[in-house]
Amino acid sequence: MLQNLRTSTWFLSGILLGLSLAVGHSVYALKDDNSKQIPFEDLQAFTEVFSKVKSDYVESVDDKKLIEDAIRGMLNGLDPHSAFLNTSEFSDLKIGTTGQFGGLGIEVGMENGFVKVISPIDDTPASRAGVQASDLIIKLDEKSVKGMTLNEAVKIMRGKPNTDIDLTIVREGEPKPLVINITREIIRVKSVKNRMLEPGYGYVRITNFQSRTTTDLLKAISDLQKKERLKGMVLDLRNNPGGVLNGAVGVSDAFIDDGLIVYTEGRLDDSSHRYLATPGDSLNGAPLVVLINGGSASASEIVAGAVQDHKRGIIMGTKSFGKGSVQTIQELRNGSAVKLTTARYFTPNGRSIQAKGIEPDIKLSTVKLSDKDEKARETYSESDLEGRLSNPNGEGDEAKKSDSETLAKSDFQLYEALNLLKGLYILKDISNG
């Protein structure tokens, strides 16, 4: 046993020493960001701790687990988005990128040791159960998430369809934690949805950015234009957690005629890129309003930032999430992988939105009307009076709420975006007239 321990320790030391010699620093293995050499003695401290755990820990621990946990700790200490993925976790990630998997339908990150909801995905169990952006998940069934890695928490939340899980959630404004029961389903993420809000005014929602999102967006706009010439469009990026960078570039390019869309900067040459728009505007210059909120992250912020900097449209809603970094997945020889933050991205005007977010041009919080508020805002007209004369054309006898009134109650931000679009179209028409 002791001989095996010594062999493992010396083997690990040999790897570290070999690494230090291979990179040309002799007894120094690495350089930090300040170009200060890290002495080999610091790496020896790791082997000493490894040895102590192997010999003194109350239970026997597998070498592979110790080394894997050490790698996880190194990456988790960098930022909330860098991580080590073992072969099983990497396989799950590849399954997830296909747009179909068993789970709840939420994008999550880590904050202060707890799982934070970046955003629920539309038409998924989590969304229907009432999970909201910025919720903190503190327990999964009876297991506390404190001490779990993000990948461990995600693995618990995913599972076979038609199985239940209880999420214990801390939500701002709620006096005590909420327990939400959710039944897992096969999650099929449809990236783009569209409809007409009113004649001439289109609505397109992007739930996340996939490889086909740009193609699906252009088709959605084409479908709307077949119904009627678009006077304006709302692009809804609320609770969109991001996704493929090229998807964000393509969506921005659909509205921006020329110039820079986004650029990335990293330490390596191949992590620094500039993405330019190509000629053409899918809306032919029609007014555009982009809706964002605290659940709009990463690729969503690229689109909002590009539209804002080019003054192509109006950004409305609340401040976005503020994830201005790019992660690269690098597969390792043994089938595991490293998800490493390799660059920051910047808007055309050079703004970094990392930990800052996109500030909307028009700030508009979500408004929910209580029954009391709804009653107070009711207006009365001739049609409400008993014994009124009927309309000779047969109109108005069965008074119904208009689509606009329904929209105002169900989604006040979208209602205001539609009103803004109408105003922009009138101004555009006057200036052309």
C-alpha cells in the first residue's frame, strides 16, 4: 500500500517536472498574468497534499478522482463559466447541443455556491411551473446544492421524462423559500417563433441561439411579410440565455446593413476576431424594437449591443444579464473536456458588457395589475349604460376587449413596444412624406 502511494506520488511529481522542463522554465513551471515565475516548490506542495490525502484521509480515495477534483477546483476558481467535464458530462453537453434532451428547461449558472437561474426556456416544464430569471436554487429534492459543482446540479435536474423533482428556490421579494414541483419532459428547443401583433406589426421571439437560428429568423420575417407589408417589428430577446456566437452575428446581420457587429479579444491570436455585417436589411428599414431583461445574456447581448450602437432600433426593457465572455470547449485525449473562457466580446463601439450588461434606451419594468388596479383603470362608455340605443350596424352590442387591451394586461412590455413601433412608423412616414 505504502509502496503504491510512493509510486503514485513520484509518478505525479515526474509529470509535473516533465511539464516544467517541456515548457522551458527548468525548475519553474508556469508564469502568471503578471509574468512572475511560479517556483516548482508550489507544485511540490500539491504533491505533498496529494500524498497526505492518500495516506491519512479516513477513507481510501481513488487517484483518478483526486486528480479530477483538483482540475475541477482549478477551473472553478477562474470564473463561473469555466469548468472541467468528465466523459459523461461532456457526452451530456453534446446531447444538449442537439436541441433535445430530458430535463426541466432552464439555463443556469453558479452564484455564491448556489445554482442561479439565468432564464427559463419558453414552453418547458420550468417555464410553465413559474421558475423565473434570477431565482436561486438552494435544494434539489432534499439535497442542498451548496458544495455541488454546476455540472453535478445539472445532472440531477436532467433525467427521464415523466419523473418529478422539487426545486427549493429563494426569490427576491418573497419572504420565504418557494418549493416548486416540476415534471421532467423531453426538451425540444424551438429557437424562433413569430406572429402578427396587429396588421402590419410583426413579432419575432428568439428563445436561444442555435446553428439554424439565423435561417429560421429570416424565414419567420418572410412569412410575416407574406401576410402584409411590415410597418415595424418587435424582436423579443427576453429570458434568452444566449448560445452559438455565429447565431448572434447572423441575427444582427439580418437588420444591420454594414459595419462591425461584434469583436472578441483574448490572449491567443485565434481567440480575437472581428465580425462584419453584409449588405441588406431583412426589414427594408422598417422600425425595430428589441426587448431585453435580466435573463437576456451572452448572444442576446451581442444582438442588442449591435442594434443599439448602429442606432438601427430601440432597446426596451430592463438591463441585461452582463455575460460578455466567450467559452471554448476543448476535448482532451481521454474523452473528457475543458470549457474555458478564452475571450471577451465587445460591441461595435468598443463597450464590454461583462458584469455590466446592456442598458435599454427605454427602461420599462414588468407591470402586473392586481384585480384592484384592473378595476381602478376600467373606463365606461355608452355601451355600458342600461337602456342604451343599439348600433344600427350591429356593432358594439357584444363589447369585447380589444387585442391591445388583452396584450396590455398579459404583457405590458410588449404592449408598450407595439405602441412605440406605431409612433416610429408615423415619424418615419412623416419624414419620408
